Amino acid sequence: MKILKKLVPGILAVTMLWGCTANTSNDVDTTNSGKFDKEVDVLVVGAGIAGLSAAVELADQGCEKVLVVEKMPVVGGSAFISDGIIAAHDSKLAKDQGITVTLEDCYNYQMENKKYTIDAEMTMLTTKKAGESIDWLMDVVKVPFEPEVQFKLGYSDLTINHIVEGGGQGLRAPFDAALEARPNIELMTETPATELITDENRNVIGAVIKTKDNEEVRVGAKAVILATGGYSANKELFTRLYPKHEVVQAGTLAWATGDGLIMASDLGAGIVNGEAIQCYLREYEEKNGYTNNMYNIFVGQDGTRFMDERRVRQTFNKEIYEDTVNQMYKDGVDYYWGIADHGTLETFKIAEEAKDRAGVFVADTLEELAEIIGVDADGLVKTVAEWNEMVANGVDTKFGRTAMMMPISQAPYYAIKSSLAPTLGHGGLMRNEKSEVIKITGQSIPGLYAAGEITGAANANGYTISHCITWGRIAAQNAIKYVKEGPSKTVAEEEVEADKDAENTKLELVDGTYTGSAKGNGGDVVVEVIVEGSAIKDIKILEHKETEGLADPALENIPAAIKETQSLKVDTVAGATVTSNAIIEAVEAALNK
């Protein structure tokens, strides 16, 4: 199959991500690849919830030697400091409670919440297996859950949230005990992996690790599972993946530096959804969520509003997050301003506290406040006047805000310098249904698997931990199978086969102009296909109602790929799967007339 090369913005730069250090895997250094200081069956890199789940599953599937390396002093990653909320609709607990939420409800919620930027196939698989994953946590790892499955504001609009007793910290003791009970698992903390090792056939056969004593150890492994988490603390990386992120501050999770993503990209692994990171709004100076207590308005450098401020806690929603990024990027700064008056802050008993905080500015008039913070005074005064009028009428005619509409009319006036910081990245390694890491050309990298936040286009509200557990186990199950059977094909053999497949799927065409349609996200996608000389000369999108911006990569690249390959066997664009399939089906319908 000929694979579409331009999946999302940033993908083509993946194999050149780190300049001279990057490697497309055609010239991987395999010098002394067979000389190891330590040998195991499977090496798991990262001991967050995905890596720990993989390790337990590997041990229970009969893997004799499992080594887990973790660069931090403790295990657990983001899951162990979370609220411990894990989503599923069909666990034993949910069934016993009589939960009637369906698979389709859960799938549609995730896709719509993330504006179709997450992978449809992988999301469906996660949703199908999430209940099984919670049952596994309860039955195998012995994780205690609160007795009732709940609706939880900020996670899901559905009653599907399973809450670990004690929150995320309640996962620690059960997993510690699970590792202790399985002597075939060895854990090394304060031990990062720094490089993957391949053989002459480009199969992954181990990794270089650095111990807490700063000793470099070459570990031979029949398979490697990458579960190193995300990249929210690595601003250089998330800015390279999407230049607009230069206005986003680095996150504070010390482990989230994209180590596994970088190592895999050195072997040619594809990266998807690099433009999507999940953020929260915080104070610029104090680095916390105090901004969320500002119940008035947000403005840019021109003094005007740019969003419904009460949706601030929904910046996990890509559309809302982009409103803020685009405003800061347009202004050329990495901050925006929260504007409030004394009356509002006094209502919430934070007026005096606000005055003493770094990054909070106070003035007796809006004009003075604008001068202090460097925004357009006329714009700010006009915006506040419009806001007060909308508050009086009870209707936000600009953004449709309905909650906490309070006037800005009582001096002094306050401005809080605010920013965005990521909690996790929706971008990450491309992988298939076996959790094998794949290249941008679609071929798997033998011996290399990935699970958890390191994989792209996968995480959604409430399902982030479900996803990590589910795919940690899937990676383990397929890694142990690989250990027993070995690679079916080398990378080079897969590349040759792909070229032959593309050659065999050429279309037989009759000259003419044809139209066809198929159902997309927002309605029918209508295309015109021009055939000349028994070949597709052009494909035009005549009509569509797809989401502007999100669907653009598919609308641009799918027709180009079909034209280039003269085949309908092209891969869909990550984050725009429905639109991609609609275009392909519309072209097929046109050519069948």
C-alpha cells in the first residue's frame, strides 16, 4: 500500500527533528549491536501506568525476564498524581450498577470533545476494552475503587467515571505489590534509556540505559516497549512539532520530556498530531491556576475579548485551547490578560490577596490599567463598556457566555497576566492495532512497541488512564508473541512489498469528468474527478461542510495522494479520518459512474 506522507502539520519534519542527530533508519549504526552488558526478554522503558501495566501483563503471560527502567526516583508518572478517575462504560462495576451508557455514546463523546483530532480506530479500540482494563485492575492488580460509577464534571458528560480509592495515589500500593509478587520483573529507577539499538536488518534489539551511578549499560532485549510518557515539559520539542507553540509555556511534569519519542524518531518513526497539546490556563508569574478564579473577561493586546471565559476549564478541548494560542500568537507574546474589578474579586474574597500577587496589576481607571499593562486603551475601554451592556441585558452577543456574567464597573480595576501550559500532548508516535511503532511510510519497526501518552492522537477526557492501561497490555501481549515468533518481515522487506502493492493497485480509467459524493462529518463531500489519458489528472472538492482548519490537511492531501499514486489505497489523515474516508469514497463513487 502506498501511504500518504503528509499526515498532519509537522510530520514531514519528524525524521529531521533533531537536525544532524536524526536518522531515517536507512543508515542506523549497528556497530557492536550484539554485544550487551545485560540481556532480557522484554525491556519496558518508562514506569508510568502504561509501562507498569505492560510489565505485569508480560510477567503473567510467561515472559521470563522483564526489565523496567524509569528515569525518575519513583514510579507511576502522571496517573499516580491524578484524581484517579478512569472511564469505561461496561466494567463489572458499571454493569452491576445498571449503567446504560453505550459504546457509541462513549466513542462519540471522545471524538466530538477532541474535535476529531484523535485517531478514530484507536479510540474505538480503547473504548471497547476500557471496561476490561478496569476489571483487570480490580482482579489482577487489586486496585480498590469507590463503589459507584459516577458522572464527574471536567472529565466526561457521561456516567462512566470509576474513581480509585485515594485518587491516583491509591494506585501505588497495588502496583508496588504486583511488581513485588512477580520475580520475573526487575525495576531500575533513576535509570533513563538514551538510545535504541538495532541489528543489521533494522530490528530493534535493545537500548542503552544510564544507571543512577551514571554507568552506561547496553541492554539486549528481544522486544522493547516505549512507555516514557509525553513531552509537555520539553518546549523545544513541542515547538518544533508546531511552531505556534512558542507562545505556550513549558509544563511542570519533570518526566514529560519526550525521550521515547525522540529515540523512536531517530529510527524513522512517524509522529502524528504534533499540533495538539492539552493545556490549562494559569498565572504567568505564579504558575498556578489562580487565573481560573477571574470571573470577568480575557483580552489580548488590542484590549478585546477572544473567547467565552467560563469555558476556561475546557481548554482540554482543542477548539478552545486554539482560541487562546491564536490570540497570543497574533499578538506576538506568550501571555494574555484577565480583567476584573474590585466588586467581583471582593465577592469571592480575593481582592486583597490579588493585590499582593506577582503579575497582578491594579489601577483606578481602565485607561491607567491599559497603560500599565501595555494594551490598547481605547480597545479595553470599549470592550468593558460592551461587556457591561451585555451583562445588563443578560446575553453575551459575542461568544454566547451564559455563566458568571458580572459587570466591570467598580474601581480599582485588576489585570492578571496569564498564560497557557500543557498537561499532556495529543501528538506522539504512530502505532498500529498491535501497538507496534510504525514509520511515516506505514511499515512497522520490528521489535518496537509503544503505549500510553507517548502514542499520538489517543488521549481524551477520562479515558487517558484507560488508554494507558489498555495499550500497555496490548503492547505486552504482542511483544511476547514477537519474542516467541520473531519478525515476520524486516523493515527492508516491508518497504519492497509496499512498493509492489502500490504498483498493483493502479486504477483502470476511462477519460471524462465525473462527480461523486460521500458522507463526511458535517454533510456530503462532493468531488469532481477529471480523467485524461487513462489517468487521474485532477480532483476538486466541489462542496463540503467539514470543520475549517481541522479538515484542511485531508482536503488538501488526500486528493493529491490519490492523484500521485493513481490509487485509492492511501492512508487517512490522522485527526481527520472521517473527512479522509469521505473524500476517498466520493472519488470511488465518481469513478464507478
